[in-house]
Amino acid sequence: RCCRVCKVLSHEVCHMFGLRHCVYYNCLMNGVAFLEEMDSKPLWLCPVCLRKLQSSLEFDILDRYHEMMQFFSQFGGDFTEDVDWLHKRVQYLDQKLPQTSMSVHGVRSKTMSKPKK
């Protein structure tokens, strides 16, 4: 299953960037022992793990979500729910941070352009 491969690969790449197994929320970085357990985990990082990765890689969260939405849209079926989640998350963040983006330290920055739709 394509979705399972993306989850495992994303989980392992996050380990390469220093993230450990998550114990805070239902998260991509939760440890798993069985395929069924992996299938039940989201393709998303929880707020704690997302912040750790953002701090390490210094990316803009809205830009990341827009790029992920574009990537997953190419594959349709397996990722329909994921694209819907991303779309809702982007709408929420756009309302909370109008005409701004989140910098690496969570500070609003007006120097960055608004992500493409």
C-alpha cells in the first residue's frame, strides 16, 4: 500500500533528523510493532514533533503544507483524506496568520510571501 510506504519512509527520515518516538499525541513518530498499528497512525507529525523538525530544518509550516498538498494530490485515492486534512489545516492557519508566515522560531514574519494556492 502506497500510504504505508510513505508513513514508514517519513518516520525513518524523521529519525535521521533527530526525532525520537513520540509519546505525546497520536503521531507519525509513535513507535509501532505491527503493520495494523502502522496503518492506524496518521501521516502527520503532532505539534511537538513538528516543532522539533521545524527547529532542525528551519522551514515555513504553511509552505510545507502547501507543498505536501500538491505532492499528495498527484496520487489521488490513497491520499484523499490526507489532502483534505492539509486543506483544512492551511485554512485554519491562514485565518490565524493572515498575510504572514511562521518563521523557524514561531514568530510572525511579513517578509515571506503568502503561499501559492
